[in-house]
Amino acid sequence: MHNLLQFLIKYSNLLLFILLEAVALFLVFSSNSLAHSVWFSSANRVTGTLYQVRDNVTSYFFLHSENERLAQENTELLQRINTLENQLEGVTEATLPDSVDAYVFAEKNLRFISAKVINISTSTHRNFITLNKGARDGVHEDMGVVDQDGVVGIVRSVSDRFAVVIPVINDAFSVSCRFLSNDKLGPLHWDGISYRYAQLEDIARHVEVHQGDTLITSGLSDAFPEGICVGVVEEAELGESDAYYHIRVRLAADFSRLGYVQIIQNESLVEQRQLEEWGR
């Protein structure tokens, strides 16, 4: 009690000043509508800013789970599309009205496994990607990997809980592509310069190639079914004496922001390889 009295005596002038200021402010804002409006507008701006900061922080902590949910939904949608295409394979011209063109769907006995990228390199000639799914999740070597934009790479090695992928931006990677417009085929390789571009090779000079042409997987690779986007032609150069084009392709997958991917499990691949081995 003695200490409290000493404190009040020591700071009596300051405490009296604060009290009088509070009374004065109360009288000003309670009797003056303009000052009252300014006060509450300022207070609303401050509280609004605080709420926005709180919302941003909250959203950040929930972003991880939201991304996982969206990735899983994408995987389920891919699986449904594949199931529907398989069901439509039995449709023939005889079962369609005359006004409808028959479309023959390629067999796609596929399953998709959603995975998160937990490590990635983009600045060496032997880049790699590490995923958080492995053998216990059904992942095996030589499975294709895609994201929502297009081809990402091929699974190279697998442990129980993880998988390492050779991406398109690895000079050991190659995939057979075809033009969406004219069905001409060519292998795609990475030249080691930029993670956004690769080179399409073996396209003869008589083929019509235009900037903006879309490239998709040809279906000749075990890892990828036909029709997955690979990239878009950025440049197509042809010298007077060149037999083949020099084609620069802007890759569909952006490896600088790769987060979640889908691993393609081709359930018919084992049977196909067994037959091919027997044929040899």
C-alpha cells in the first residue's frame, strides 16, 4: 500500500494530465458529430487492416491442406475421365445416330496417384524431383508423371515412402511427341539451357510447322498415354541447307512452381511388356 501511495504521489501530475485528456477527448467526440465520424472511420480502417492480416495468416496456415485437397480432387477427376473413356470404347458407328460421328477411343486402363513435390532441382543438367509417395502407395519405376498442365517426367527410383523422378528438364529424358495438327512425330529432348524450353528433333523440312502449334504425347512411350500436352512451339527455324527443323518448344509444365503431380499407373503395361519380351 505504501508503494502504491508513493507511485501515485510521484506520477500525480502525469496521471492528472492523462485523465483530463481522456475527459476532453470524450467531450469532443460525444458533442461533435464530425469528430465522432472521423474517429470511427479511423478505428474501422485500423480494425479492418488487423482483420485482413489475421485472415492472411490464417489462410497461409490452411493453404497446405487446401492444396492437398485440390490435388486429390484433380486426381479423382482424371480417374473419372479415364473410366468414362473406357466405357465409351464399346460405342460403335452402328450404335450411334447418323448425325453423330463415331470416335474410337484408345484403350486407357489407367490409375492416377496424387503426390506432392518435396524436393526439386532446375539448375543442373541432371535435374530431379522427389515425391512423397513410394512403393507402399503403388508407385513403381518407369511410371509417367504429369501435372494439371502436362508432362512432368518419369519415375526413376522408388523406396517405400518416396520416389525420384527424371523430369523433362534432364538431359537423359526423352519422350515421343506428335503435332496435334498433323500427327507428325518427333522426340523431345532438353538442351540444358532453360527449364521453360526443350527441343523437338527429327522434323523434316517438308512438314508444315508454325509458331503456336501444340505438341502432345504420341502414345509410343510406355510411360504416357496418347494425348497429354507436352508444350507449344515457340520457334521453328529452317536454314536453306537444313534437312530438319530447329524447333524450340515452350514446356507445358512450369517447373518453377511445381507443387502437386499425378503419377500414371498403366495397369495394362505389365501384360504389354510380357508380350513384347515373348516376341523377342
